[in-house]
Amino acid sequence: MPAVDNFRANLRAAMDAQRLSQRDVAREADMSHSYVNRVLQGRTEPGLPQCERLAKVVGLPLPAMLQSPKNFSDILLTAVAQLGTVSE
């Protein structure tokens, strides 16, 4: 799976885990909602600056966002737990 596909899948997973909508992410990243939607649907490939901004919004480093989704799930669980959004 290419890195951009990993990024896309991991962005969606991070958004879901933190209950962030596309509009929330777009607003925080200073991007249009339609752009974020196109990224998530695979109709647009974000450049490095856009990937960095989106990763920052979900509170994860860009290298983590490029991991395979299988490896990313452990990273995400740890990050979300540190943010205090996981109920125990």
C-alpha cells in the first residue's frame, strides 16, 4: 500500500477514534471541508505540507501517519489514551 493510502486510512482512523468530523479537521487545519473530503476519498493526494497540517490536527507525528494501518492501530491506541479520550 503506497504511503499516501496509508496516510488516508490512518487519518480516517485517527478522526474516528477522536470523534472528529471532516469539518472539525478542515477548520483546525485551515483547509476547506471539500478538500479534506477529497483526500479521505482518494480523489486528491495531499502534498507534504498538507499531510503535516492534517497530522498535527489529529495529534500524531507524520511518520506515524505513514505506517501501515496494521501497525498504526497500536500507535493510535497509545496516542488516544494519552489524550484522555479513551474511556476505561
